[in-house]
Amino acid sequence: MNRIMISAATDIDAPEDEMIESTHDQYDGPAGPRLTFNRLNATEAQIDAAIKAYFLWDDLVSALTLAGAAERVLSDVQPQDGLICVDAFSIRSLINLYVEGEHQSKAGNLFRRTYDQLRHADGDRDPFRLIEVSVAGVDFYIFMAIQAFRHVRRFITPSMGVFYVWYCARYPRHLKEDSQIKTILESAQFDPNMMPKPLFFERALSILDRSEKQ
């Protein structure tokens, strides 16, 4: 599987066995072939699947559910009192930095409200209640899941790289003024709406694949 390696300068101190290359194994059990995954390997599969659902099928529900599940696991393996961009990168660490202690629980519930509504019905058993899914909210959730994964695993996959570039182009106000990627996107006059999302995804992956082989 292709990897895009990045600097580990901002990564957390995790047990050595959690930072090694994550793999999955296949074996034959009583019920037939089975696969075993560790949780970090599962988050990689979830985020890549979320990105494919987003770009190829415009499936916001699946994209949010998959990215939300991955972000939650990645958040749980980081310091629970961590601060975003300091010693952690997650929704929890974002709230830790910007929200006062007595309001953090409420803020977390608001951040994860739509995702929580899609993953269980503990507090509301009405199956016909309408759930509003924000496109910008899904974009942000996938972005946060990618950043959390990069912080913990020290690399991102090609699919994550494609979404990261697309997100930065769509939301340039989220970037620092001196951001290198912002300068590159502006000089290239890249418009994320210049082509359908499935076509952009396939072409961008192809470009990344060619660059890795050179």
C-alpha cells in the first residue's frame, strides 16, 4: 500500500509497537477466511473509504460515519488533556484549547452531534426523524480525521493527500497566510470546482502515483 511519509516533529509519544507499520493478516477460521486488524490499521481503511465515498459517490452519510469513527479512535489514543497542534490533533484537543472547561462537554456533543445521530439511536428512537448533514461539516470531519491520523501514524495515504489538497483549495481561509500549500494553490490558480469530484479524485491519484514512481 502506498504511503506519503511526513515529518514526525509534532507527533505524540506512543508505545513503540503502535508506531510500527500497521498490517492485517488473513487466516482460515471455522467460519471461513478472516482478517485481523489493529485499530490504527482500521482507521486508515475507514478514512480512505470515507474519502472514496465522498468523491466517487457523493455519499455524505457514509463519509461522515466512517471519518467520525476513525477520528474518535485516533482521539482516544492521544492525550486526553492534549492541545491541538501542541501534543495532539483531534476534535477533543481543539476543544481543550479553545473552550473553557465547564463548557467542553457541551461543545464536544455539538461537534459530534450529527455523527452521533448516525451511529446510534440511544437518545432518539424515532427512525423517521430527519437529520441534517452539512457539507462543510463533513468536509471538516474528514479533514480532522486525516490530521489526527497523520499526527499519530506519521504518514498519510494518497487518498488522504488528495482530499487534503482539495480541502485547502476549497477553504483557503483555514490556512495560514504564509502556508506553502496556499502559495502553491494560488500560483496554480487551482479551483476545486473546475471539474466533477470523481474526475478530480481519479486524476489527482494518478498524478500522485506517477510522481511516486519517478
